[in-house]
Amino acid sequence: MKHLFIINPVAGGNRSRFAELRSEISAFAESLQEPGEVYVTKAPMDAARKVAEHPEADDMLYVYACGGDGTLNECANGAASRANVAVTQYSCGTGNDFIKTFGQENLSKFKDLAALAGGTVRPLDLIECNGRYGVNICSVGIDARVGRDVHKYSSIPIIGGSTGYIVALLANVLKGITQKVKITFDGKTEEKLVTLVCACNGRFYGGGFNPVPDALPDDGVLEFLIVSAVSRLKVAQIVGRYAKGRHKEFPDIIKHVRGGNLEIESEREIVVNIDGEIVHTNSICFRLVPKGINFIFPEGMQTIPNWKHSMNK
């Protein structure tokens, strides 16, 4: 067994905490009986590269994503489909949205290094997006544009934190909220104007949005929400209920389908959100990868609220 602690030095937007965080993690790594390494990322996707370097024939590697959802995403990309690598999150980022899927009462366990090191490994599904992987939620449309712009607003002291999501949403609503796309699902293709398309493996994104509250990241299926073109006024009316998972109240606007693949094409550039990371393309395919990653659940976490699966199985 080996342990690799990946630290994002800018996680949470608090550089002043970096030295303290690194010292804390290094001390824990040295206390372990197995080999431990602390690695500080230097560039985007550096964490994925570092994790992917672990030899296929080597011992089991436990990877701790010390940061937020972006750090976890990079580590997951390096660990995807690797039998001898397991990933978890030591949460010290801004959003930490993915682990909210496991219940508010369990969040503190993801801040306990000892509990993580002694945790249980279980396979979870992944979303493949044109060769890149997401473990939580991926999307196209206005919410992806909000994800692209949120840090621009949240870094302003008078705004800050989760309020940045609201400001970014309002700014993008003013710019226009629809795009013409071609969607292929279940062998059928249709062209339509959409406000957003969301592919859910987990439950939370965007600092608290919970579009599909019963999504399960280990059930071998993805939850897709296709939101048709709506007016700016209608967005203001439905966004709160969409965020709370009440999409069934708008069957004429929001279509909910379940499956393994959904493809989107557009003549205009598409902004794609992959676990909060942004890519630009004209064509994207969200494809389910069943049991695509080994995930470490903290010691003492016996069940996951509202899941059909027990941690003991």
C-alpha cells in the first residue's frame, strides 16, 4: 500500500493557508506505516499526470485529493479504470460539491485524514466526456457558462463565496440563455433550442444546486435533464425549484431521461462543465463508464443517506 497526497496550492482561494495545510498533511504522511508522498500541483491537469504515473503492476495506491472538486476531478482522471488506484477527497476547497452526495452528516469525515486512510474502497461510476472524465455532474448551456465565470465574480471581496454563482447567473442571463443544438439519445436525434443539458452521476453542483436528488453514482445509469429554451423571466421563475430537484413540476420545459449516452452537437461553440472544469467544443458525448473508479469512503461511514446500497455490502 502507498499513499499519495495531492495538494492544490490555490484550493479555496486561500493561499495563506497553504503552508499550514502542507505541514499538516506532511506530518500525517510521515506517521503512516506505509510509504507516503506529498505532491503540490504546478499546473492544470498536473494531478492527473502524477496519479497516472503509478505503475499498473505496483502496490495499491491511495490518492487523497487535497482541495475542492477541481482537484478531485484531476485525480479521478488519473485514476480512471485503474484497478490498483483508489481516490478520495480531503476537502479543503470552495465547493466540495461531490461529497455532499453522501450526506451533510458525513462531510466532516472527509476532513479527517486518519478516517480516510482507514476507509473502505468501493467502485463508483464515471462520466466520460470526449476523453476526459467527470465523477459528479457535467453540463452544457447557461449553467456551464456560469461555472466558467463564477470565479471572476467570487474573487471580488464585496461578493465572495457562493454569492458569486448568483452574480454569474444574472450576468449570463442578460447575455442570452439559449442555444440551438442537435441532441442524440437512445438512437434518436432531434434539433432544438435548449437552455441547458445536465448529466448527473452525483447530486450537487454549482455551490448547492441539486437537480436530481436521487441520483446514485454507483447504479450504472446517468440522469439527464434537458431544459428547453425559455425566456429570461421563466428562468427566474424556475431556477430555484430546479436547484432543489423539483424539475417534475415543469414537464413541458424539463425532460428527464435515464441512460448511458447522450451526444450534443452545435454549429456554435459549446461551453461544457465537467465537475466545475470548463472545456470548449462543438460536439460532446456524455458516456457512462460503469464502476470506472475506486473511491475511498471514510472509516466509520456505514451508510449513505437515501442510497439503495449499504456500505457494508
